[in-house]
Amino acid sequence: MTEEGADPRATEVARFFRQREELGVDELFLEGLSRSRALSAARALGSGSVGPARGADTEIESPSRRAPEGNAPETSSRPRPTSGSVEKAIQEGEAGEEAIRDLDYETVRKVALGCRRCGLAEGRTQVVFSDGNPEGRLMVVGEAPGAQEDRTGLPFVGPAGKLLDLLLASIGLNRKESVYICNVLKCRPPGNRNPASDEIQACSPYLRRQIELVRPRAILAVGTFAGQLLTGRSSTLGRLRGEVYSHEGVPLVVTYHPAALLRNRGWTRPTWDDFQLLRDVIDSA
């Protein structure tokens, strides 16, 4: 069943999710599919065999469950950084890990935007800090920005981002209301190469602080480097996925990166299964 006047390409994507079969689209298809059309396909899911998405967000979760923004975790006895030290860190772009651990959300974002903690700062166009709702119930952690992300300053804006939006919509979530999205690395590696270990080490304090401040109900790690970092395991992605982990007390699910799905359709069904697992985790959290 399709909506009258629905874009045929969007209908094809919706049919895939309903039937849990092959995606039937490639990067060229998604390159020509606008986000609004992609999301219209996701909205058609409720009429198919998958049924209405459980746990769909109709309103933003109350921030009362979170630590007040700008405060360190209650268990911390670390001294707060002075305003002068914060300004110096922003100006120099080389804030230390200890300082980052105590910054409020807006300040840690400002520090990240001027960061020069590793060599990636030399070739970037923009720092890609985050997108979505900082009070979202789900945090999605990717690996590193690509060319389009480097140009826009936002994560997951290309074909892989459109596919991610569809997958999130299939479980009733979206980045505007209920999802916060970021990456392990905030700057694009040259030529979209894999993140280097020293780059991950330099950038991970920002991610740790984002997790502390957002306090999501669940975390979804997409891709090998995000999965390995957040689980603390060196296993392949195929071995990491399919389980629920705990990262600092937050349930964590690992799955394939959407960009990988565009290259290998054989990973589509496992990814679908991972999102059903994620939906159950969020519903029970």
C-alpha cells in the first residue's frame, strides 16, 4: 500500500523496510533522494508488515533525568576550571583532557571548534561536533567526518546520513527530536582514510564529555572504530554486533556503518536486526 502521489523511489525504500529484504538502492539513488523524500518513505513503514514503530518519540524527554548542564558529575571532586583557563584553552585550541572533563556543553563545543590537539586540524574545513538534540534519548556515534560533513560542519549529511535517517525512523526516532549524533573524530582524515590511533586518543576526551553531558538512554556505535572504542574490545565488527554492552552504565549496541551498507547489501539484514535490538533496549530503558 502506498500513499497517493508518493515518490516512487521513496516507496521502494519503504517496501524494503516492510519486507526486511534487500535494500535495492545504491549510492546514486540516495544521492538523488532528498532528506524529506527519504523521511516520507520512513513514515510509510507503519502501514506495512513491520507495524507501527514502538517507542516513537512524540515529545522530548524531560531533562530532569540529566545532570544540570555545566556541572561535573556529582561524584567528581575535581576542581572546576577558572574562566581564565577556559578562555585560554579556547584561544589556544589545546585544552588538556582534565580540563575538557569539567567543561559544560557549550564550552566544550567551543573548545572543540578551535581544537588543535592533533594534526587533522591542519587540513580540515570545519570541525564536525554534532547534530541532533542534546537531550535525545539515543546517541549515535560514528567514526569520522567525510567530505560533505567537512564542508557543512554536520555529521551524516550525505547518502549514508539519509540511510541512517531512514533506519532511525523505522524505530520511531529522528535527529531533530530524539537523537544526538556525533563522531569519534571531529575532523576529517585526509582522503577519508581510517582514523589513526593517536588521532582517536587526542579526540576521545570530547566524545567522553559529550556522553557524560547528553546522558542518553542508549548508545548506537556505527562502524568498527566506534564499536571498538566504546566496547573496549578489538574484535571485528561482525563479532561485536548482535549484543548489548554497557558503556559507563549506558546500554550500547554496535552495528555496521550506513556507508558500508551502500557498498555491501549483504549486511542489510544484520543491520535491520541490530536496530530491532536497539529498539528493544530503548523501550526497556
